[in-house]
Amino acid sequence: MRNNLTQLPSYRFCCLSLWIFFIEMAMPQNTTIPVKVGVVLDMDTWLGKMGLSCISMALSDFYASHEHYKTRLIPKIRDSKRDVVGAAAAALYLLQNEEVQAIIGPASSLQANFVIGLGDKAHVPIISFSATSPSLSSLRSQYFVRATLNDSAQVPAIKALVQAFGWRQVVLIYLDNEYGNGVIPYLADALQEIDTRISYRSVIHPLATNDQILEELYKLMTMPTRVFIVHIFTPIGPRLFARANEIGMMEEGYVWILTDGLTDILSTLDPSVIDSMQGVLGVKPHVPRSKELESFKIRWKREIQQEYPTNESFELNIFGLWAYDAACGLAMALEKLGATNFSFQKSNISRNSTDLDTVGVSLIGPNILQSLLNTRFRGLSGDFQIVNRQLHSSAFQVVNVIGKGERGVGFWTPENGTVRKLDSTSKPNLGTIVWPGESPSVPKGWVLPTNGKKLRIGVPVGTGYSEFVKVTRDPSSNATEITGFSIAVFDAVIAALPYAVPYEYIPFEAPDGKPAGDYNDLIYQVYLQKYDAVVGDTTILANRSLYVDFTLPYTESGVSMVVPIIDRRRKNAWVFLKPLTWDLWVTSSCFFVFIGFVIWVLEHRVNKDFRGPCSHQVGTIFWFSFSTLVFAQKERIVSNLARIVMIIWFFVVLILTQTYTASLTSMLTVQQLNPTITDINELIKKGERVGCQNGSFIREFLIESMKFDESKLLTYESPEELDELFSNKSSKGGIAAAFDEIPYMKIFLAKYCSKYTAVGPTYKFDGFGFVFPKGSPLVADVSREVLNVTEGGKMLQFEKAWFGQTPSCPELTSSVSSNRIGLNSFWGLFLIAGVTSFVALITCITIFLYENREALINLNPPSSMWRKIKAMTTRFDDKDLRSHTFRKSDQLPDKRHQGQGCSYSLTSYTNCPPSPSSLLIPTHGNFAFLCERGTLSSRHGDPVSPNRPMSPHILFEYELANINHEPINNMPCPKTLSKA
């Protein structure tokens, strides 16, 4: 409940009751239907008196403007006496004796808890305009209607306010009662959504004394958080701020945010209290301005002063407006029902019945409830609309306490968030805010503890890579000096902060000076609050971030593998085979043979250079194709198809030879520093030993993620020890490879870059970062300055100072690439050459078959396919005398004239020189025929004219007979043919 406990004389209640009685008597009884409605309020509090006056004015105004309505709401008023039992007794009396159809009230959430149960039993709506606790919603009451906003409705507005200014930690101050505890779970969940941590919950008893309040405030002063969200009401609220102002908690750097419990009544507070609240922010429900509202305020002020002339500090607040609207809404809902039976059904009363058993059941109660839930109108507080049995939330106003009162700086709406003006589509923002201490700048929301202690910064001890953190002691003075790259970066970051941060470095060591644990142990000390931070070469890991916070990394990230290197330049007798991969060698060889065969097919019948004995032709194929490597071929090309194929092939050979030459030259002249191992799986498969830094997380990474055998892992402390492990090799108790983070690898390779190299892949990690407690406000500011330092020239200075000038070494994180050229680089060229050659080959064969189609068609039917193929092959082996290459050199006929008769060989009819496939072989009598002179001449040509060829199909039959050693029947020939 949010109320003002300002007490007034109780006899004033009699005057209000008498005034309501006169209203009831003045109603025209013959035309209206009276409906009794109960009112249960704390009559000795300002909230009760204001609520009752607003209800009375609401009924008067409503029926004055709706004289024709048939129903008249008759209030039956009972005092709850600021007590839970009193509220329950008042409600029970109204239900038993007055049989009211609805009850407006009670005032507090604690009182409403029991009254709601009575309403459910009697089926009577309970309408409260001031019970705001969210816990009432969990009662699941059907007859409870909240004509006010739930306290949780303001939580999104407070969350948006905290998020707008980027505060990461807040302190909650609330009362230890139903009102205070109800909203805290909702507020905690909302802040968690924006990653804002509640660092402390300050619970104040409602009856706390000023000394108890001071004690709690002093405790808050020692904490770093300076953002306070206050959820309390009067009278303890003004006393809290008066004490805070006295001890200096209203000065610059503090942030105070009020919930609507105090913000709603700022105008009613004493001026001295307002002076102690300068710079405070608050949220409250937005009440739109209207002429009706201004008129009501004037009338209400006049009437309340008439009732209480001695008190001039009374101010109307939002609860009075909600009481006015609730009464109007109930009256409107009753009128919608019209003339009906507003009566109770009596319960059966037995001898052992209690007072609760005597409560009847309203016959019209469910209808009244449904009518009220469906009522919509524009009230003094805004739109009156009941959603989920509570008043619908629209907008909240953000106010700033300045001067003698409050000033609006913006609004929050569910649709637009924080805005300067309502119905604005501009960028979300707020007006100018004057913060505590009259500061115009936004407080950062935290400070270092005011107890005078420095931040305790833990640093690792005994690390082998002292370039990052180095702890040295002066034997004479026993003073400790801590230096290193990580220390230099942290010092630069803290110096760049806009505020001073005192700190001291504390080595994480045992009494004997040795490390007190590994890096996980060191980081865990921050969680245990032994250290306030950790500075060093600490890697950002997911499992570590569960209990600490890391800043942004200040080094490179990743884990890489380091292996020895060997110079393979000109130390291999077969190095000339290395430029090309085996698949490219095989493919190139096959294409050389294939191109030679294609050229032979295209040139065999028309080119003397591609003819001769079988062994000679095979040699020509291989010689011609491979001689194109150096363009030393002597055979001329006469076929256009062959020329096209050779043009494409020359281009392929040119690219291939140039690439091979460049790669081989690189291998023979450029220093080849090849890693001994390039594949991690090879290490695991061979069971090689590998190294990792002692105390590093990499050991667990290799065992759990990479599945290395734990017995194969050796640890080292320094770069020198790692070099020694590499020198022994894996077979002699050493290692074959080492895994470490890139910053360490840079230092190691800077010393031994001529012997080792880093090979991929690189496993991603987040690098080195500074460690702070979970939720520390320093994380954001330090991370921001880390970016400024790493992006500037200071980082280069730190690296040169602590790592020295890095010699020219192979790139760290890059895998050693292979100089070998594969088939993937040439498959396009081979595809073009292959397609071109294949098309030329098909074209040549097609032309040959087309030219000999008649001989193939006229072949004797008994001939088999195999005989046809052999015949065509034999035919293909002959010269093509029609080619221009044979027209001058091969036109001499084989003829002899002997008087009336001539001696002819079959060669004269074919116009071809004798060849191994000639039809006339001297050892076979079947290949010579004696015919009468004139027969062959008359049918197939003039035998005296040797230049006239024999018909192709007859020649083909001769050839076929020659192949199969069969006689040729019915073969016409000259009458006189001498024996060849």
C-alpha cells in the first residue's frame, strides 16, 4: 500500500457521513433504484480522507450529469482503523447487515488480502484504488478488481532508466513489509535482463528509528555502488533523505531513483524534505492534462479546505483520481444492468455457524463484475480500462527534483521507451537532468571503496616468460619490484582513466617464494575476494569467466603448433619431380601420347612423314608428341584439323613448361625451410611426444579436445628449456612439436627463428586479459582504455621494450605452403585440349567413312562386321591420292604395252603405288587373272588408260578377296592381261 499516514481528527468522519446521508435522502425515491455499495478506508489517514472525498464528489458529479439514470449508488462507509482485522470486520459487517453489492477499498494491500476472500465468498466485487502489491495478483481471485496500477507496472520504466545511463550495479532500498517485498522479485528480474547487478539489498523496517537509518546509510557509503533505487513511502521516506543529506550522500556522484510510492506525493512533502532531495529522479504514472482535471482540482481544494481549514498542506495525488474514476466506473457498470434484483441469497444458519457462515451470496454480483470489466471511459487519471482485473498501464513520467519541487524530464511508454515528449518519433532521450550536488554530468554510478584501501592486484610468480611479468627482490632492502609487458600495459590503462585508482601489486607466491598455484588458482583468488584483480599473462577462457570478469584482450589470440624446420634445398636427387604432383605428371603423360595418336590419325593418309613401317609409325607418334615440349618436332603438319589441335596443344605445353620451370627454379634457388611435421593427426598416429608450458590450460586442451595421450605430454618452463626438448628429439626423450599461445610463440621464435617455425591450424582463444570480480564496474572502463592503448603507438613501444626487435622470421600462424603444382591448376587447359582433339578425331573418321560409303554399302552381304572393319582399316592405311600432297609425286602408272595386248597389274586401276595391302602379290595365283582383251575396258574403263581408276566398289572387292585369300567370281577384267 502507498499511503500518507498524516493523521487528522476522527470527529471529521461524522460530518462526512452526515453529508452522504443527506444525499441519500434527497434522491427521488419514486424514480430511481438505490444500490448499496460499501466503502472501507482508514478514516484517520490522509489517504482515507482524500479517497472518501473524491468518491463522494465522483458520485455527485456523475449523477448530476446523468440525471436520467435509473440507478443510484448509495455508499455505506466503514472505518478499517488502519488494521487488518478492522478491515475484515468492516467488510463482514457490510456484507451481513447492509448487503452491499460491491466494496470500494480497503486502502492497503495487507488489508485487502482477507477482504478479497470475503468478496469471493459473497460474490461481491472488491474494488481497490490503492492496494498496489503485485502479490495480490497471485491470489487468483475472481472478484478482486484493482482500479490502480500494479507496482510491477513501473519496473520497465525503471529498467529503461538504468539502461539509458549504462549503470551496471545498483542498490535496492525498500521496506520490510508487504509493500516493499512485493515488487523486488520483478525488479531483480528486469535488471538481470539488461545485465545490471544488484550489489546489495538494504531492507529497512517500517518503524526504524533515525539512528537505525543512519547506520544503514553509513554501510552503503562504504560500498562502491552509487546508484540507489528507493521503494518506500511516507513517513520513513522523508526521514531517509534527511539523514542521507546530513552525511553527504546527496553530493556529486550519487544517483537516487524513486518509485511512484514517493514520487506521487512529492508535492505534499515539507519544503525542508524537498531541499534534501535535490537531484533525485522519480517515476510516476502519467496523468494527461485536461480541463475536467483542472476544474476538479480547484473544486476539491475548495471543499477540502472547508472541511479542514487548519491544514493548508493537503494536496491531491494520483490515488484520489483513481478513487474518483473507480466510483464513476462502478456507477456506470451498475447503470448498464438496469432495473434488476439487487438482493442477497441468505445462507442456511445452523447452531454451530460462525459469523462467516452467515454471509449471503449476491445474486447480481457476477453481472456487476462482468459489467465493470467491460466498462471503458475517459476519466480524470486517463483512460479507465480494466485488463486482467487491474487498471491498464499506459505511460510513466520521469521527474527530477529541482528547487522547490519536481520538473518533468521525459516519459516512458511501452511502445517507444524513454522519450522527451509523448507521441514523439525522435531518438529516445530525456531532458536536461540536474544530478545530486548540482552536477550536470551523468554519474558513472560507482566509486572505489571509501575506506582508504588500495586495490589488491595479484600477479603470477615464477613464469618462464619473464617478458610478461617479472618479480624481482632487492636482497638488501627486501623490496619487491614487479615489471613486464603486462604490467606496463595495465599501468598505462589505469593512468588513462578519468579518475584515480590506487592499487598495489601482490605476488601470488608461497612463503618460500615459489608460485602458490597455477593460473586457475590465481584467478580463483579474485572470486574468493583475496584479490581485487589479477594482472598478468592470464588467458580469457569460458570456464574462468563463470566466476570472474575479463576485460577486452590486450594481446593476439590463438594457440599454434611449433615444430623444427629443415632446409631441403638441392638435397634431393629427385627434386626435378617435385614441382608437379603425381596426378599432374600422369595426366600430362597420357595427354602427350593421346595428342600424338590424334595427330597420326589426322596425318597418316595425307602426310609422308607419318607413313612407313609399323614400328616407325609408333615411334613417330611418341617422338612427335614429346618433342613438342621443346618445340623441336621436324614433321610437317598438312591437315587443317591437325593444325587446330596443335595450336591448342602448343598453348597447353607453353603454360605447363613455364610453370614447371618457375617452380623448379624456386625449389633450387630459394631457401626451402620446410617443417618436419605439418599434420597434428600425424603426431597422434605416430605417438610422438609434444610439449606444453607448465601450468597452462593447454595441457587440458590437448588431452580433452585434441585427444593426445597424457603420457606423451612434456612440460617446460622457459624458451631455453623448450629448445632443449626439441634438441633431444622425441625418440631420445624430447619432443617432436610444442603447443603454446601466440604471444609466447612470438618470444620463442624471436630467439630461435632459424631452427623452428609455427604451422597451422591456429586454434582460436581470446588472448590475455585483466581479471576483475564478477560484476565489477571497473571492467567497462578498463576495457575501453585497453582499446585506446592497443590501437595507439604505446603498444609498439611496449613490445619493443620487452620483446626486443623481432628478426626476420617466417610468418607466425601461417602454414608452410607447398610449392608443388597440382592438376587443379590445369584441368581447364587439359579439358579444352581433350575436347578439341576428340572433335577433330571424330570429324576425320566421319569424313573417311562418308567418302567410302558406296564401297561399304555394296560389299557382298555374306561379309561379317569384322571383315568390314578389317577392310576399312586396310583402306585407311592407303594414301589418299586426292590430297594435294600426292598429286605430283604419286601419279606414275604401272603399265606395259605389248602389241595388241597389255600387261596390267591391279595397281594401274587403283592409281596407287604398290603397298603391303596391294591386291597383286606375286606368290599367289589367285591375284592374277587372264581375261580377254576388251572386256574390262568396255565395262570398267580403258585398260590402255592407266590413269583412269577402277570403280571403288570393285576395288573394295579385290581388297576384301586379298585379305581372305578367296577367289573373286564374276570379276570382269581385260581380255589380255600379262602375268604380273
